[in-house]
Amino acid sequence: MAQSWSEWQRFSGVAADTVSAPSGPGVYEVRHTLTGRVVAFGHAKNVAAALADLRLNGSSGLFARLFRREAPLSRATDLEYRTCAAASRAEARTAASRLQGLRQAAWRRRIDTGWAARQVG
């Protein structure tokens, strides 16, 4: 991807109705402002619409309520997002996959380092 991540931006108001994001393909990430916990990550053909469609403030669809337990979500004002535009939907999908792999590798290194420290001590 030639583009880079945008600056972190907070959701305004009660819902994610007004977001400043590309109306084309790209990757998005939503995290909790205080803890840094990732709430949503993915790619979309329209990033602005994907962010606006996120179900924030604890709301969820009927299927989700019936068949899986959901972690409690924070208020939209406690969340922030960043985006990365892409030239095509395929490029956005590839970038999201690559970024997910990098994130998993970092967590594995972190866990392995903690395990090694416990073995020495």
C-alpha cells in the first residue's frame, strides 16, 4: 500500500454517524482510547460506510444476541479510529491480511519473551 495510516480520530456524538474516512476501499482499525484494546479491524470497499455501520454503544443484531456472547462495548465517545486508503478492494484485503499477520507475530514474540523470562527466573 502506498498510503499510510491516518491520525487517530475520535468518534463524535452518540453514534458513528459522522466519520472522516475515505469513501473508497481501504483498511480501518478502531480501538478503545484509554486501554488501546482493538475493538474492530478490517477492510472494506467503502471505509466510511463500514465505520458508520459499526454497532457501537452495546447494540447488536438479533443473530449475535441469540448465538454468541458479546463482550461489552464502550460508548462511541470512548473509541477512536484510523484508516488507510487503498487503490482497490483487493489491495485493501491484502494489506489487512498482512497487517493482521504482523500483529499476530508481535504477540507471539511478546508471549515467547514472557515465557522465556519465567523459565530463567
